[in-house]
Amino acid sequence: MRATPQSSDGFTLIELVAVIAILGVLAATALPKFVSIKSDAQNAAMNGVAGAVSSAFSTNFGAYIANSTKGAAISTTVAFSAAVGSVMNGGMPAGYSVSAGAATCGTAGNPNTITMYNTSVTSVSATATLICTG
């Protein structure tokens, strides 16, 4: 009787080590990109809130100019937080705040810059535009 040669039905140890080494190199190069995604998401969320506040002031200005009973009057010297609270339905989103300070409104359409912050991440901020109704 003749002995049949053994068939190789698997991977050798060297092949497995090579695949693990390649996967390790790929993971090491991809990991820094995933870490920076968190800060990008925080910045995008902050810009979204600032855009919503700017949009609320623009909508309020248009409504007030068209019919003074429809929009909130933002004239004279007004605190930033009070102004945002008067034009945002539901108020400011949780976890965000506006800079301390006040806007001095003159003529209608006078823009003022507000700095907004993410309260959980102090390094994330954006600017919104407060538009006075006059």
C-alpha cells in the first residue's frame, strides 16, 4: 500500500502572523483619524446651534418689520442671553450658552456679534449675529 500525502487545508503560522501584522499597521494609521472625528463633530454641532440662533434673529427681524405684533422687539441695550431666549422657541439648546454681555441697538437691522459656547467643551465656540429690530 502506498501512503497518501497529507493535504494542507489551512494557513501556516507565518501566513497568519503576516496578516495580523498588516492589520496592526492599518489600525495604527487609521486610529488618529477616528480620534479627530470627535472634535469635528463638536465643532459642527456648535456651528449648527450658532446658525440656528442667527436664523432665529433674521426671522424675528423680518416678522417684526412686516408686523410689529409678530416678532420680539429687540431695541435699546439688551443682554445677549435675554435676546436669544426671546427669539428661540424652547430657548437655548441644553449644553450651550452665549457670552456675557449686551448689545447696544441703534437703527433697525443693526447687527451685533454674539459668541456662543459649548458648556461641556470650553474650547468649542462659534459666532452668531443678533439683528436689532430698532
